[in-house]
Amino acid sequence: MILTRRMEAFSVATEANDYLELTAMMTAIPATILKILKVTSPTSLPPPIEGINFNSEHIVLVILDNFGLFEYTYYKPEFLIQACDALVLLDTQNPYTDSVLKQVFYVTEQFSGFHLPSVLIENGKSVAMVGRQEELNIIAHNEYSIPSTDDMNVYINAVKALNRHDFLSLHFIDFEKLYQQYAFQPPAETLKQLIRRTDKWLKVLFMQAKPGSVFIILSSHGKHQIDLQIKGKAAQWRLASLPIAIFSKKP
């Protein structure tokens, strides 16, 4: 039943444009990033997402806390939908932020010998990671960390770092902060405004990026489990919601 709801919600999300509809494990993200950047993956890694066949010299990984399939289908951010080349439903036993960061940058939560930024640097790629110090402490080393106090600061630092690195990661947390501010029941219009603002920021970064750059918009379910008091179709979509990855390649 839950799988059916997920796929129904997925169909709603993808009905507007002609792009790939895929499913994968969250732990496939690291090998997919290496594949796009033409770096050989360690044999111990889970394989990359089947169907993602981009090659690029530049990746911008954007992590959005508390933004998933539900928000994508229900609020329909204009740029993210228009620019989407592939929408991937990501399955994981733990969709919350700290675990997602570990799955993306270490593959496991046990901090195995693999570390995505280190592998990229060892293969001659330049790396920069923008976000709060709290999350950077989990995934990054100081030499390529760009600590930022809030989403506006993340955006400003992103503009400065864009096109200067082969791999740039950006971590936005305002969706999470909004849910916490309103006890996980934010006013719909306030949430819409935040989604529109973030969508516009991503559009600006995409337009300013070098041709051929690949953007990966990756979502988590936030720092804490939430219980939204919603009913009807929206409630079904929220139940069906999974983290997602949106892949967009600039022409």
C-alpha cells in the first residue's frame, strides 16, 4: 500500500515534463557523483544509479533539509521542475539529515574508510563545501569548508565559490528551521514563499554555472521526525514522501 502511494505521488510529480523517473538507494549517490566526474569508484562502493549517464567537469550538490517528494509535488517549484533531467526516489532506512550526510559522504553511518571529498581530491578534483559548521563537522575537513551562518550566507558564499571548484556542495536548512519555528505546522503561504525564494536562488546559480555543469538537488527529512497535521490527498502524499535527488545538466 505504501509503495503504491509512493509511485502515485511520483507520477504526479513527473507528469508535466519529459524526464527520467528512477529509483535508487541513497548509498548509490557517492558512486554516481564519481561517475559523473569521471573518477573511478572503489570496488567496495554500491554501484551508481542506473540511468544517470551524465559526464561533467563540475558538480553542484545542493542539500535541502525537510524538502522531499511531498514538497516537490505539492508546491511545484517552477525552476526545479523545468530544469529537471532526472528525478530519483531515494530509498533509505534513515532519511534524516545526519544519516543522509553520512550515507552520501561516507556510504555508511560507521565512517568507513571511504570519504567522498578525499577521494575527489586524491584524483585531482577541487572541492568546496558550504554549510553550517555543525553539519560540516560531520562531512568536511577545514581546508575546504566554508562555514555559513544561515541560508542567505550559504547563498552568498555559493555565488562566490561557483565555477571555481569541480565539486561544490551547498547545505540549506531554512525549511528545517521553519518547521521547528511553527512546531512542524508552518503556514502554507510562508512555506510557499520559502520554496519560491530557494527555487529562485537555485535558478540564479544554475544560470551562472559553466555550461555542462550538473546540479544535484538532494533532500532529507530534516534533523527530526515530524508529524504534519494534514488530511486528504496532501496527507497521502506526505505519507508516500521519500527523499529525492533531482539531476539537472546545464546545456
